[in-house]
Amino acid sequence: MNDLKTNNLPRHIAIIMDGNGRWAKHRGKPRLFGHRAGATSMKKIVIATAKMGIEYLTVYAFSTENWKRSTEEVSGLFKLIIQYVASELNELIDANVHINVIGDYKKLPDASVKALDKMIDKTKYNDGLKFNIAINYGGRDDITRAVNQIIREREINNLSFKTGKTEVTEDDISKHLYTGKMNFDIPDPDLLIRTSGEQRLSNFLIWQSSYSELIFTKTLWPDFDEEEYRSLIEAYSNRDRRYGGIKEEIK
Ligand code: IPE
Ligand code: IPE
Ligand code: MG
């Protein structure tokens, strides 16, 4: 149930779940210990989002740049995905969550791809929260793929010749992104949250977030809880979104 002190809820929240490594370091533990705590935090936030009646949640779990980390950390993260699916899938099904993955996740090891495909398949008829996990996702990669897809389609259909249409429009690009109408049809995020105090997008949804409200919190992701989440959503609801226009005078 939504007992937030606002009716102005975001339709789509995007989260950069950052700070697992530092959280573990503060405790003298290996980075993977932090990622495990981060997975628990993610589960709680997904359920909280579903209960608030928010339509879309997209989380950044692994970027196209995260391959730069040690093989130990990278393969540990991929194994964690399998464990997550095994332990949380039933609860997510019960919460009526519909899961999708954005990003080139097929490049992960087979067992992780299989676990993700299972999660997608078992939740595909759920019509509650649309929960999108960004895995092997990069915003520049997203845009580059979209453009290449447009070129391929035009080559196949000889479209520019038939229609005389040569210019690629913003709408063409939007439609071909992972989030676009040709794929998952996810609206642009209204609110984008990043934990851990870093104030950058790190290649997350760079096209889609051009008018998102950004909130940065110092809290490390494993410490991020429902109470803080609710307070950030309330802060969002008081923001004045103008999209380059002028605020209408209240008569
Ligand atoms: C975010 O936490 C999770 C992933 C990138 C997978 P980090 O692992 O980046 O944690 P910090 O930033 O090193 O603390
Ligand atoms: C962004 O965090 C990626 C995820 C949270 C999955 P990073 O920790 O990889 O970002 P940088 O390196 O600090 O910019
Ligand atoms: Mg980080």
C-alpha cells in the first residue's frame, strides 16, 4: 500500500546501486561480502517499490566497464546472480513482479544466462512492478546498438530508397534502445538515485535520463533502506520539473 506523503509518485525509478566494495572494506571483508549484502538490499527495495505501486524500477547491477575488475570479483558477481535467482525468485513471483534484463547479458557465463532466462520466463505473466536489471549494460553501447540496428533495418528493407527517408530521428533512436518500443517499452526514468556519494552516471541510461531528477545519497548501497528510499521519493515529489519550459503560474 502507498502510505507516502504524496500522490506525485515517479512512474519509473532508476538506481545506481553503488558502494558495496567500500561497505565490505569498512568491515575488513572481501568485496564479494559487500555484493552479497547488496543483493539483500536490492531484494528489499524491489519489494518496497512493488508495494508502493510504482510501475517501473531499473537497477544498475553490472556495467560494460565492470569487466575491468578482477576475474575473482566478476565471476563472483555472476555466481551471485544464480544464487539470487535460486533464493528470491518465489518471493518475486508472489509479489507479482515482472522481471526483464537490459544489456548484453548473453555474454555472461552460460549458467548465469540460464538463471536470468529462468527468472524472465517465470515472471513473464506477472502484471505488477516491471523490474529491469541492467547487466552488462552501458549507455553508449545502448545508443551504438540502436544506431546499428537502424542501419541494418534500412539495409534489409531498403527503406531510405523506398520512402526517401534518410535522416535518423531522436524517435528512431529512442525506439531501438533496450528501453525502447521495439524492445521493452520502458518510459524514461523520472527519478534516478545513486548511492555511495559518487556524483556521476557511470554510463547508465545516458540517453534516457536527460530529464530525470537526480538524487545522490552518501549511504552505501547495503545500508540503503526503505525509510531512506521513501524520503527520497518524497523529495522527488516536491521537485519542479520544467523540461526547458516555464513554470505555469498558479491562478
Ligand atoms: C556497486 O558497488 C556494485 C557493482 C558495481 C557491481 P561497487 O562494487 O562499485 O562498490 P564500491 O564503489 O567499490 O564501493
Ligand atoms: C556503476 O558503479 C555500476 C554499477 C553500480 C553496476 P561503478 O562503481 O562501476 O562506477 P564508477 O567506476 O565508480 O564510476
Ligand atoms: Mg562503485
